[in-house]
Amino acid sequence: MTTSPHVHDLGMPGTSIDANIQQAIADSVATQGEKQTALKAKDMKTDQEVRWCPGCGDYVILNAVQSFLPSLGIAREDMVIVSGIGCSSRFPYYMNTYGMHSIHGRAPAIATGLAASRPDLSVWVVTGDGDALSIGGNHLIHALRRNVNMTILLFNNRIYGLTKGQYSPTSEVGKVTKSTPMGSLDHPFNPVSLAVGADATFVGRAMDSDRKGLTEVLRQAAEHEGTALVEIYQNCNIFNDGAFDLLKDSSTGPMWTIPLVHGQPLVFGPDGASCVVRDDFGGLRIAETNQVDASEIVVHDATREDPSYAFALSRLSSQDLRYTPMGVFRAVRKPTYDRMMADQLEEARTGSPGDLGALLAGNDTWTVSA
Amino acid sequence: MTALEPSTTPGSSAPGGLAKSVVALDRVVIRLAGDSGDGMQLTGNRFTSETASFGNDLSTLPNFPAEIRAPTGTLPGVSSFQLHFADHDIMTPGDAPDVLVAMNPAALRANLGDLPGGGLVIADSDEFTPRNLAKVGYATNPLEDGSLDGWQVVAVPLTSMTLEALKDTGLGKKEAERSKNMFTLGLLSWMYHRPTEGTVRFLERQFRRKPEIAAANIAAFRAGYNYGETTEAFAVSYEIKPAPMAPGRYRNISGNQALALGLVAAGQRAGLPVFLGAYPITPASDILHELSRHKSFGVRTFQAEDEIAGIGSALGASFGGALGVTTTSGPGVSLKSEALGLAVMTELPLVVVDVQRGGPSTGLPTKTEQSDLLQAMFGRNGEAPLPVIAPRSPGDCFDAALEAARIALKYRTPVMLLSDGYLANGAEPWAVPDVEDLPDLSVDFATEPNGATADGTPEFLPYLRDPQTLARPWAVPGTAGMQHRIGGLEKADKSGNISYDPANHDLMTRLRQAKVDGIAADIPATDVDDPTGSARVAVIGWGSTYGPIGAACRRIRRSGREVAQIHLRHISPFPADLGDVLRRYDRVVCPEMNLGQLALLLRARYLVDVQSHTQVRGLPFRAAELAAVVQDVIDSTTPTASTGGTQ
Ligand SMILES: Cc1ncc(C[n+]2csc(CCOP(=O)(O)OP(=O)(O)O)c2C)c(N)n1
Ligand code: SF4
Ligand SMILES: [Mg+2]
């Protein structure tokens, strides 16, 4: 059994996984050898040909994840990746772990059942902006509020890639696409605001091309006990190319990106010219660093229990991506659903171990004799 | 037979030496009707328990409004509970009541039409006030205006007698009045010689934390019993002897309860944790409630955000090695369709329970129907076959749940279990099975590679099927060296990799169908009840019509005619011999609580001219009506060539 922080320590064998499942695992270890936890990126790859468009941001994310996962020290067979439908949701096929490529929008629900019944596993969800926020919006918010132990990677390319380029719930207003020739009318979701609003215990954001930043957010998300949501800005070079160039371009990126580092003052921009200070009504606003007193500058604290701070942070950015905080917005500890469920089972068992015969008979029986 | 202890009330030895006679009956149907707030369901359940423990055979039909509390005293607010009990084996809750207990004018008005002339009405006269009469359009009091002359009417001031009995308890009028259902239960318990200590124990248990309420209810119950014994209003009490039953230990059980226990038992017999993902919906919610109480058996219940998450979570749990279960009713099945297809494609075990209710859309939530059969069979995109099975009585829901789990686990497939509102809420005596006699459902998880790559490296092929069952191996996450990916995209045969190859899709589509069809070899032959073996007309049914059809067949046989009853538990696949069985009969009648869904399947599949007889009233068939329909068919069946001896 692995002891990585991402996976619950089960303590006594058989407390959470049923004996037969545990036996199967033990049998496999007996024939296949000990669980391998010293892995390399190449061990995470499958023989399946990757089928994304050349240049798609999904490739860089896949590479980053394949390089990062071995560092968790979790055996491949203890990881499960569940995805929905969309370009991004092809992800599990390329990972040498257990995986399920499910149906549109439902991955968080499927992963919830798996993670709640198998707290010994490291469960990941891969989803897209349409998958997670449109058809699967309901499952996402409920997964977040429940805090089942799993990590959700939301690949946000602000477009429906797989269905060839309709606008998505994160597309900016006025987006001209095949389904909106005169521009889209509806206001987009800010996925981080949505997640914080759903009381998510962990919310982060990263850029596909920023290997270092992405890996750091993934690490913290993986270490988090409970549901972690990581929004990954992902370039769809076919239907929404350059969507994040404002933040990627070295000439504009630093100006509009607010790096979130726990314990550090929120100062950013060329020469640290900009900063984040408190605003009226509990909000935050951008200020020029030389115009404010150092004590006014907000020091980032991802562990604040009250979600209003993380929410205010998420509201700094507009739909045109100016002033976009990147990093971990929120990471708070709360009991996880799967753990509490396991505890209830344990409590019920110790109270009165299940006796099937007694259960079937119930309280009121009568006997007919021969 | 245990009566109440002679109580302290002096009246227990009848004043004036009233001689009470006892009449023996072989069966009685009682309908208790009142306002939804009057506690009729509880009263009915208690009377049922008393009757069960006395040893009668019984069958119940609760009937309540969809509204939690419709306005008091109105027709939509009427809730009723019908109980049929007998000294012999019975199959239905009875076509019509012999006795109607009406707690108010609305209850009388709503139910009188079902009471045959000469039947007994017991009414709470206190409630027949001008105001209550007006609410349901009675211009004059039917208890007094002679309009009930065709029935026997006993008007009893149930409310005021209850208040009188409880006057020293210190309870307020409103509170005390609530016990009138227990007063009524006491009276009925006396009338039918029911044992009473079970109810006393029940009330003590139920109101453990409110001893004064327990005491008041018990006092009202006793007062009702004693009233029966002393009053001149009831000169007769009735005795219905216990029914001969196979030796064994019995309990009373409802369909939802039995189904839930069947699922717990299935998990235990499979050695797998049960995971239920469900979203509340009438009439299925009680299964969720029941299962959530059995955590000590490793049962995890998850109240999902919707039905899609209900099935999704269950399928996720199945992927992890659990017995995944999702329970719902028709509207929920509609929402689950896409995920059912995923379960078909991923070939994971899953039990999907549909407790059918009436109508399309929201329909009749608290009424019964069998109209989801074709949805269960075909309600998915693509060719997505799955096994469909249906229980035939409340107690049978236990065995059907075990059978659904057996097929799901053995064949790695979603299985649709079609219960209905009548089975769910109806109750009957149930022989408690011995745990050792339950089927062994243990499964083998795959723990070693079953194939090799071109260079000889061992590899796991998740879609390499068992040649016998065509089931694919079930390797659960955590199993070393067996990592694999499954999903909704078409799978390549054996390897399970994504495949768009036309020939492969054709093959896989046929394999999935063949796997389900093959289950026919693993289920019992068609259940045919043809006592003489020479009936020429057969009645075929599935699910909860078993009781009414069976009762109808008995009536027909008593009339000197011959008829066969064919009952299907497995609808997908059908039993292997079903076509031959059907062809043995000149005429086949198929009564259904839908517009002919099984008939459509049978005609399509076997080219047999099945005659459909349908009703969608939200209520079970009446045996007498069914018998008349079938009798007409029998009487109009002229000898055919096959019996005329052309051979
Ligand atoms: C029930 C259902 N509706 C619609 C579709 C079609 N569909 C597939 S993917 C998709 C949108 C995907 O967008 P997104 O989640 O942003 O993923 P991306 O392709 O951009 O990675 C749609 C509408 C489907 N597969 N299933
Ligand atoms: S359509 Fe866009 S998101 Fe999809 S694979 Fe191509 S580039 Fe990537
Ligand atoms: Mg997208």
C-alpha cells in the first residue's frame, strides 16, 4: 500500500476496501511482483497513438502530467483517470494507469463513486470547459462541495474543440464561432469563481505552456486531501488559437499575470509595478505599487477558511484575461467525503457487525410448524 | 389467538349480558380510508402486522395521494389502505372491499363506489359535520339520509370516544384526537380477533422518547378494543383461521424492503461491497432509505445530485470492484439512459432498479403501472441490449434482486430490475430464507495477464471474453500489471483499444447481443401453471400482474374451465423454451398495466397472435374482471386443427 499524501492511509487492512478486492490486489502483487513506485515519465505512457491536432496544448499538459506523476511515489495501478467527452477527455488513453473515458460531463459523478468506495486509490478527473461547465456543471459543483478525495483537471480552451469550434461557457462575450456568426451573447463563467462559490477546498489555475508553474499547482493539488480543481488554460490551435497569448507573450504576460505565492505579497508586473490591495466591501483591486503603502499590499494566504478572499482574487481578472491570478487560490483542510463515509461504515460495524440472518428475519417473525 | 387482557374497564363483561356471536369467514377485504393526516397507512400496516403474526395469508394495497398533505377533508386528500387476508393462500389485495372504514365524508365519497352492495361501512360520525359534508359536495348527511340503505352502516363517534378515553391523560384535544386511528385499530382488532400485543410493543418502541404519547395511543387502542367488546353496535365478531403455510419462519415484508434486503444479501453472497447511487423519487426512495441503514454490511449509499450522478457513481464504484446499484423510477430511468449505454459498453456489473409508476413525465407518482418495459428493453441509443427481469410479488423482490445481481456479476452487464409501485408498497408474508441456502454469487477478479504482445510480453486484454458466458474479465484498479482503459468509444475485440474498424464494430455489436441472449441458457424454463396440461388458452404476464392473473385463473378453473398461467421473470432474454410454450396454446392472452408492451415483444419475437388486454388506471387488475375477459376467450375458442387430429 502506498503512503503518498494523495492517498488515504487505510490503517488496518480491510477497513475500507473489501477483503476480496484486497485479495485480488495481493494476488496480483504475488504474481507480478511488488508495486512499482519508482517510476519515470516513460512508464506513464501507453502504446496508443496520441490523436490530438499537432500543436494542441493538450500535448504539453500530457507531458507535464506524465513527468510529474512519478514524483508522487504512487504505483501506476493505484491511479485512475476518469474523463468525460471532448478532445481533452482522450487523456486516459495515453496514461498507463487505470482509466475510464466516460460520457459527456459525467466524469466527476463516476469518479465520486469510485473514490468514495475506494479511498485507497489516487483518482483524477480530466475534463474540458464544455464538459465540466456546460453539460456537467451540476456534477462539478456537487463534487466540489462534497469534497471527495480527487483531483479535477479542467482543460479550458474557451471553445468546444471536439465538435469543431462552437463557443463554450468560458468563451468571451461576442465570440464569433460557427454557432454564433454574429457573436455569442452569453456571459462566461469564471471557473475559479464558480469553484470557490461551490466551496471547493482547493482551487488552482495554471498555463499549459508553463511547465514549472503547472507542475507546482499539480503537486499541491495532488497533496490536497479532498476535491481539488485545477483550471488549466489550454490552447486549441485549431479553433481558438492564441486565446491565452496575452498571458503567454513575454511582452504582455508579466503585465497581466498575478502570480500567487502563499505568504508572499501580491506584487506583479514589470519591476513589480503593480500590486493587489483591499477594496471596499471586502473586494480587492489593482494598485500601482509606488502609490500605496507596503502594508496595504495583500499577502497571499491560500489557507483562509472564508472563501471570500479567494473569490475576490478570482474576480480581479476580466474575461479579456487582464489581471489573471495564476497559482493556488485556495487550499483549506476539511474532512473528505470518502473518509467520513468510511468512518460511518466502521462505526456501524463496530456498533453491530452485520448479521445477515438477523437482518432478513427482522423484528417480527412467526413460525409455522410442520 | 391472543386477546387483550381483560382490561380494568368494567364493561368488558358485556353489560346487560349482551351475547356476542362469532362468525367464521374464509377471507375478508378491509379498506381503511381517511384523510392523509389520519394515519391510515400506519393503521393499515399495524393491522397487517397483527394479521401476519396471526398466520393468515395476506396481501395489501396502499393507495395514497401524491400530495403530502392535500387540504384536510377534501377528496384529493384521501389516503387508503386495503388489506385482504384469508385462511388460505391468496394472490391479490382483493378486487373490492367487504368492509370500508371511512374516517370522514371525503373518505366515504371517494371509496363507496368500490364497496359492493351489502358491504359494511364503519364511519366516524363525528366527522360528518355540515362543513365536512359540504367540502365534498354532500348536501345531506349520508349516514342519516337513507342514501346508504344498500349497505350496512355502523356510524360510530370514533373521535369523541377517543377524546373521552384520553381525557385524563392531560393531552390537548388536538393531540388526543390524533389517536383516533389507534382507537379504530383497536375496534377492528376486536372484530377480527387479531393479536394485540405486537401493536402495544410497536407503540412503545415508536414513541420511546415520548412515553406520554405512547401511553395515549395504547390507551386509545385498548379503548377501541373494549368498545367493540361492549357495544351493541357490533353484535358479531369474525374469525379467519390461519392459512396453512409451508413450515418455516415468516415475516411480513413489503416489496421495497424485500428488494433492499435482496441487494444486501447479494453483496454478502458475492463478497463485494454494495454501492448504491440514488436520487430520491417515489416510489423508489424507500430502497435508498432501507439500504442506508445497513452500513454494517459494508453498504455505501450515496444520495447523488441527480439520477445521472446516481448511475454514474454506481458505475464508478463497479469499476472499483463494488456491486454498483442505482434505484429510481421511470423519470429517473430516462435520465440514466446515456449512462446505461456506457455500462453496456464498458461491460461492468450494475443493477438498475426501476420501481415503475404511472404515466409519462411526472405522471402518477404514487400509482402503479408497467409501462417502462420497452424503455428498459430499448431506451438507449445504439444497439444496447441488457437483461431485464421483474419480480412478481412483494416477497419475490428479494429473489429478483439476487437474480439481477447474479446476472450482472456473472455476465458483467447492467441489469434492469423492473419493480412497480404496487409491489413496492404492497406487503405479504415472506418465508425468511436461510442464509446458507442463498445462491453463491462470488466472483473472480482478474489478477494476471491473459494475453501476450507480439514480442511475447504478457499483457492484459480487458475484452478477451470467457468463451462460455462471453463476459469480459473484471480487473479492479489497484491490481498490479493490469492497468487498462475502458470507455464509451467502440472497443477493439480483445484488446479493448479504441477501434473505428467497421468489421470490428459489427462484431462487437453482435457479441454484446450474443452475451445477453446467451443468458437464456442460464435461467429456468418458462414458468407454466397448467394443472391439467390440456388447457387451450394461456394467460401470460410479467411482474406484478402475477397475483391478479393467478387469482383470475383460479376463478376460471373453479368454473370448470381450463386455463394455463405463464409468468415471466426474465424478459430479456426470454426463457429459451418460451416460443414453444406459447405455440402449444390456441390462444394466448396478455394482460398488462400498459398498452401492450410485452404483447408487442412476444408477437415480434415469436409470430404468435398474442391478444393484449390492457388497463392503465394506476391500480392493479381486478381478478374478477380479468377472469371474465379470459373466460370469454376460452368460450369463444373453437377446436382447431391441432386438437382436431390432422396428425
Ligand atoms: C450527450 C452528448 N452531447 C453532445 C456531445 C457532443 N460533444 C462532444 S465533446 C463536446 C464539447 C467538448 O467541449 P470541451 O469540454 O470544451 O472539450 P474540448 O474538446 O474543447 O477539449 C460536445 C458538445 C456528446 N458527445 N454527448
Ligand atoms: S481541436 Fe483544438 S483542442 Fe481539439 S485536439 Fe485539436 S487543437 Fe486540441
Ligand atoms: Mg473546450
